[in-house]
Amino acid sequence: MDKAQRASAIEAAYELLGTPRSHLRVKLEQTEDAVLLHYREQTLTGVQLDESGINAASAMAVALGVNVPAAGETSEVLASTGLLHRVLAISDLDFGNPASFELANVLVNEAIDMQRSSRGRNEATPMDLGELESGQAFGPYVIEISQPDADAYIAATGDSEKLHDFSGNAHPLQLDAYVLSSLIAEIGIVENRIETVHAGQQMTVHRQATPGEMIIANSTLKSCSNRRGSIWAIFETTFVDEAGRRVAESSSTIIMMP
């Protein structure tokens, strides 16, 4: 994208979002990159876009290098695209790296398959996180990361220059990315909330996971509170190997806007 196209994209982003420059809320500084990032977020979620809006968003997304479904596709596809955005945010992937989207699509497809399979078994509606009780368990989630997937994740997160630091092992955060994408699908966050923010992440690693090794993850909703209409949830996850030895623990904070 040249300078003129970039400027045009920024103006179109403002117009499509219907957001005055003075009221644009982004976490980053008020820069062109921040505007584009905010626009991508809105485009990827497919929220509150009619057919013409989706067409415009799709055309704009092509220029921005963002893959979104075309108008006329099902709401389920739009929801999965929203899920793609959340997986990108949760796993700290780089928006500007095409490898990030390839990896995120793998995560998304696995999560969607799991969601469809679960619905086929019980035909239950998605859970509302606001109605869940602290202490509720999720999982187990079985994770087995191949060497190509491990390398792809490291490249997608911008850590390829530090590849030697992992010595052929999987990036610890990749384990958490798989679990969180599964939680998103299982709880139905995409369908129940307009905006979801991955607000915090902590991880304690006891040892690195080896590609091809089976890791079992179990998550617990540690706390869930309503603050001014927004739901704040903290999930704690333990990762163990087949012998039951601890590999890592993580704590993830997710905020769901009303």
C-alpha cells in the first residue's frame, strides 16, 4: 500500500466506523497505525455491518491485507472471523505478518470444529459467561504441537530471530493460545458479546514442551465479576504431560463488554 492508498484507507476507516477522529478510542497512540488496527478489529468481528458495509469492509480489507468473508456468507462464518480476531489478540500474533493469519486460521478451524461437535452432541445453546460460577472447570484439552507448527508460531510472533533459544521446543505461549481458542469456542464468547478484550496474561513455565509430545490442559474459572456492565473473568490453566508432571501454569484475564 503506497502513501496515497494508506491515507485513503484511513479516511475510509473513519467513515465506515462512523467514529469522529476526536472520539476514536484505541489503546495505542492516535496514529495512523492505531486507526488501521482499530479498523481491522471492527472489520474482523463483522459486528453491526449490513451487506453494503460488509462489501465495503471486504474491499478495504483486501487493501489492508486482512482476510474477511464476503457479503452473503453465513453469520456463522462472520462469527468465526470474529473468533479469528480474538485468537490473534489472545496469542499475541503480529497483525502485519501473513504467517500469523495462517496459524490463527488453524487455531480457529480447530476451535470451530470442536464447537460444532459439541453442539451436535447436546444441541445446547452457548454458555453465558456471566452466568457461570467461580470454580467451574473446562477441559481437559489435549494439545500436541508438531515441529512445523511450533516453528510457524515462533515465526508468527516475531520470535524467529530467537529460534535458537527454544532449541526445537514449542513456544510456551503457544500452549495457552490453543487452550484459549478452545475456551472461546466452548463458552461461545463470540456469540454472546460484542467486544472481547484479552486484558492480561501470566504464565509460569516449569519446562518447555517438545513438539509431538502430548500435553493435557485443564482450565478453571477462578473469578467472574460484573464491573459497570462489563464481565471480568480470570481463567487459570494447568498443563501436564502424560505422566502427570507439571509443564506450566497460566492465568488469563478476559473482559467482555456489554
